[in-house]
Amino acid sequence: MKKYIFAACAAFIASTSASAAKFTMYLQPSAQQASRMQNGIAAVDDSTSGSSVRLIQPEGDLKKRGTLQVLLMNQGGKSFDFGSENVTGKLADGTPIAIIPYEQLAREERGRERWRAFGAALASMNSGRYTATANYRGSSFGNVGTTSYSGFSSGTATVSGYDATAAAIQNRQIFDNVASANAVSRQALQANIRTTTVDPQQTFGGTVTFELPKSVQQSAGDVPATFVVSISGEQHTFNVLLRRR
């Protein structure tokens, strides 16, 4: 039974850690857009009569997925709803870039948490168990009646057992690590934009997660792409360049 469990774990790890090409994204502002720096990271502002949008360049390398930071302001006289569904992306050849909605990201995170709990349960099965070995050797001699004797013996002894105190400490560490990993992942998840009503003169923003098409992974050179943020009939277009590392 155990070999099937570990085989399942290995398959899951292999499926989630497969190697992927690395890219760096660079914003390519147009003449009508304003280039800015946001906490040391490049950003571009695009404005229309009813709204302004700032797109912040991803920090670090992109692999299969990446994130964009989107900040916007409602400059019109009416409220509007904004979510990841208002962001689209495509490559220069028209291939769409999938925008991953919050609901899908949340489902994926719940799956990862189940696997973490499963791994912790497996690890806890061996908590507190110990095995020790020792080599021994010795001589003996004496008399039986008027007959003397002598002897020599050697070997290895194995001792195993269970330490309840050690098990409690190890299990607490295992599940503390799982809780910490879950907390970090949930915090990252909460940064993703969920559909929100933005009132006049109010600002809103967050993270949008996207997935690179397979054709990008297969490309040997730079890949131009475009992201469009649509707000109440207005479109804010941002050109980017994906540079393979």
C-alpha cells in the first residue's frame, strides 16, 4: 500500500515541478503613456476621460505563469465593477493569454493544502520512532569443577522503540510547517483581484494572474504581447515584451 501512496506523491510533485523556460517581462510604453517607477519597479500609466490605469511590471522571472499588478482610478461620474474578467491578453500573433480567475486559483490552493495535509499525515506516522544498533564483543572464562574454560563472542544488537515525547515535538513541528505554508499561500491568493465596485474618484487594485501559452515556451526569441484593461467601454492597452532568459 505504501508504495502506491509514495508513487502518487511522486507523480503529483513531478506534474507540478516540471521544468519550464524562464522569461522577463518588460513594459513597452507608447508615446501617449507615462513611464513611472513604483517602489523600484517599472510601471506605465494610461489615462482616458473616465479612468486611469497603472500596470506594474512583474518582478522576477516568469515561467508557466506570471502576475501583473493593476491599479486604477474611477475618474467618471458613475460606479463600475472591476475584476480579472476586465483584463485580457494576447501575443502578437493573436494567441490568447489566459487570465486565471480568483475562483480557479482558490480551488488550486485548496488542492495544494490537501496534499500538504496528506504529506504531513504520512510524516507523522514515523514520529517518535527510533532504531539504534550497537556492536558488542567480549571474552569469558572460568572453571567448572576441575575443568577450566574460556570463550569469545561478538555481534550486533538492534533496538527499536517509540518515544511519545519526541513524537509530540516532531508532530507539532510538522503541522506548524504546514500551517505556515498555508498562511503564506493564502496571503498571496488574497492579493488577486476579485470583482469589486469602484465608485467615482475611488481607487482599486491588486494582482492579476496569467498563464503563458505553450508557443511562448517553445519560442527561442523575444515574444511581443499586449494586455488590455477594459473599463466601462474604455480600453487601456499595454504593450509588453517577453524576453527569454
